[in-house]
Amino acid sequence: MAAHVTDYPRPQLVRKDWTDLNGEWDFAFDDRNAGEAEGWYSSFPGKTLRIQVPFTCETERSGIHDETPHEHVWYCRKFTAARHAGHRCILHFEGCDYITSVWVNGRKAGTHTGGYERFSFDITLLLKDGENILTVRADDSFSTEQPRGKQRWEPESFACWYVQSTGIWKTVWLEEVGDIHIGSLYLTPKLAEQTLAIACCIDGADLDAPCLLEADCSFAGIPVSHSVTSVQPGTTKLEISVLSPKVTPFGIKTWSPADPALYDLTLRVTRGGEVLDEAASYFGMREIRIDNGVVLLNGSPLYQRLILDQGYWKGSGLTPPDEAALITDIDRIHALGFNGLRKHQKIEDERFLYWCDVKGMLVWSEAPAAYQFSAEAVSAFTAEWLDIVKQNYSHPCIITWTPFNESWGVGQIETDAMQQHFSESIYHLTHAVDPTRPVICNDGWEHTVSDIVTLHDYTEKGEDLTKRYADNKEAIMRTELYHCDGRSAFANGFSYRGQPVILSEYGGIAFAGGKDGAWGYGNTVRNEADFLSRYDAITTAIKELPWVCGYCYTQVSDVQQEINGLLSEDRSFKVDPEKIREINERPVTGRFI
């Protein structure tokens, strides 16, 4: 795409003037919680460590590799800046876990709570020409009330929960913008109208002197449309045509896994012919909807062959080693014959979503879970989840939102009315922000309201899956028959409404490959032949189910103590990918439509 810049952290709103602040920083543990009282924000302690941002202190790549819990950590580095009339300097954090406080030259820039989403501070008035000092404090804990995903809350890792990630774990960067500039961008494809709806929040707009928002759309270098509208208070909306016979005689190019067609988009804010702000973006024309119990992509039935993706790397934890590592994961998933992935308990680096857009990889976006239900947990989860949905709204690869998984954080949802109300409210809030995608509320079991019914089952034998599911849809949907581990498909008081059904976790075949003390689902297989035999049996059994329209295998790669990946921790194939691909791409024999 024309907008793509290697390592640029926000690929759907790209500007030329930016500075990457990753690299070596001063670092200090603050186990006494004395740093703020002692003024570390203005005079960093003399005896410090050095850390490689954005890798957390628990990882090898950070240069520290200390996996013990530290609730308070500090960072400091110098950077060069210059103040320019008519320009502002925005400091962006792509992700820092969990409460982040920021100072520039000893003056407070702001505080943010939440570990997985982007946040920003306008630091223009805190800068001085030349050398500046940026200081960051991150407060994290083992609290089960904060959204933590797969990060452990015990001193040692256990089952499928891993080493915690404290502090900065995504890119930190500076961006220079005009006093008037595009602050946020929401792109909505409208296939029936053959248009794209654009919604921009223009920051700093002085409407006493009117501004214009201009949009230029092109495809593979071919101009498609040019549109202009007046900037409005709040949100400025513009609908542009994507219809061009020069691009295709069929009207528009649609985005799909088979043909991930993307349009380029350039946006400008102008006044009197002067360009006040310009940003590059892109979009895909695709529609995901549900009709008569079937998921439809661009009006056609979609059978989803997904794989669970934890997004952990050996030596760097939650942080990808580099952009190339993100591309490698997507390419390997495709090589295994999957057409999508369920990004599990993590909001991935946005560059990952960019490459899923480019390469045609379907994505289920899932919230990191808390593990305790309380008023504090409800508040923290709701705020963070809504920010996440808004941040990643415009990526065509995302086809499903999944705010809850396996009753984590809502452990009594089957019978507890308060927890049921919470899940219902998140379902409706998600649709209020984004009415264009399905929402799965409580993936796996004990659904309340949900656009897709998902079931989890780690049965080892294909014949057992067939026996359990083939002729038992009605009994399972009526919760007269438990589908796995004694779990009901629906919480009490809720019932099946004809939604599509997907087996969204299965397999998890433990294949140690010589690794000691490892964990996986079921009995460990001894060799590749045994692995392929079991994978074939259970996957084929699912594909033969007449009322199931997709599956999600656990998982992409081994993660720390967990050894049920199709890839090892270093991303090498544990089994022949062509053999897995052949099984995945065999025709579906069940009549799922």
C-alpha cells in the first residue's frame, strides 16, 4: 500500500514527520514505591539499569530478563525536539501495562490506565528547543480485576498462563502535526451503495475560519474519486464513491481472503488552499453479516478455518521481535491452510492488522480478560474495550469482536444476573460503536446474547466429536446436553436464536518435541505421524458436522510451558505444513448452510 512505512506504528493514519523513540532507555525498579516522592520524574536516580524499549523487563530482549514481580518501574531517555509555530508535538504509546504516568522535562504530561490500547499526550507546551527529557512510570500488579489476558497472577506460570508483562511493551513515538489536524479516523465500507463512509475528528479546528476535508481515493495507482466537505464541530463525515470502470468492470473490488483488494486513501485538511494536515490511509470494501444462521462475507457463505494465536515470542514475550516477525507468523498460518485467526487474549501490534489486511487473513479480535468480577473490574474492562474497538475499527481483516472468553472474569455468568447484565451491556455497547461486525459474548460456553454461538471442545478422538455433536444440535442448544466439561451452551434464561455455530477451540494436541515439563491438552503424541493422525481425525469430524460453519484450532505456536503449537517457539514447523494444509483445505462435507 502507498501508505505503508516500515515500522510506522499506526498504518491507517500515516504522516511523514515522526520519530521512533524505541531503543535504549535508563530503567529503574521502584520496589519501595518511593520514586515519585523522591522526584525521579525530574532527577532520575543515578544507579540505573539500561533497557531496550519496547521489550519488557521480564524478557531477554530487554537486556534485563528479570521475571520476578515489580509493581513500579521507571524509564527515562533524552530526545531532541524543536518548537515550531503552528505545529504540535504528540507523544504516542502503543501499549504500556498498566497505569502509565508521563513527565517531560519534569512536568506532568498525563496519566493513562489500561495495558493494551494506544494512548497519546500533547506535549507541545512542555518542550524546549534542543534536548528534552522524557520520564515514564508504569504501575502494574497481579490484580485479577485489571484486564490482563494470558499474563499470570501467581509467582510462577501455570497451565496456559504465562510470565507477566510489566510496563512499556509496544512502540513509543513522537509525531509532529499542525495546530489543526485529523485526530481520529473511522472508515466504513458500504457495499450496496459502492461507497466508503469516512468519519474524522478534526482536532484544534477553529470554525471561525472554515476548513475543508478532502479525500482522494485510488486503487493500484488508478484515481477513483476526489471528494470535499466542510469541517464540522465534533465529527466531520464524508461519503466517497469507490465505483470506477477503470479498476474493474464489476463496479468495485471487494476484499476477501482469496483477493485482499485494498484502496489507497489520502486525506487533507485545507483552508484557503493551504494544506494544514495530510495523512495517508487505506481501506477494504467488504461486508460481514449473518443471515439465516450463516456467516456471509460479501454476501457469500464463509466457512472459517481459524487458528488460535496467542502472540507470544521466545525471548520477547508479548512484543514481536520486529515487523518481519509479524509477517512470518501470517505467512506460516497461510501455509498451514488456515484462512483466519483468533487473536487470543491480546490486542496485537497494529502493524499485524495491517499485514492481515494486505495478505487476506481474517481476524477475530478478543479482549484481554480480567479474572474477578467487581465494580472496579467492570469499569476498567468497559473503558479499555471501547477504546480498543474504536482504535481498530477500520481494519477490514477484523470480522468479529470477542469481548469475553470462557466466563473469565464473569465466573458465575450461568446463574448470576449481574454478570449476565454486564455481558449484555458490553454486547450492546460494542454494537453501538460498531454495528457492522458480529459480537461473540462469552466465547466457548454460557452465552447470553451473541451473534455467533461458539463451543470449545478438546476431545482427542474424532469419533467422540461425531458422537457428541452430529445429531445433538437441538439438545446442546437447549442445554439438555453439555457440550464439554459439563458446560452449558447458554446461561440460564437465554436461548438459541438460530445463530451460526462454530467450534472455536479444539485440538490443542500436545507435541513436546523433546521439551521437558511441558503442558498441553490430552495425551502427548510421540511423533509427527501420531500428530497428523489425531489432527486429521478431529478436524475431519468437525468438517462433517452439518450444523457447524467453522473451527479454530489451538494453536499457532508453543508458548513457554505450553507445547500444543503447530510451530515451535522459534517459529519452525513441528509437522509438515503441506500435510496440515491438505487436511484443512479438503472440501467441507457437512451441509452447514
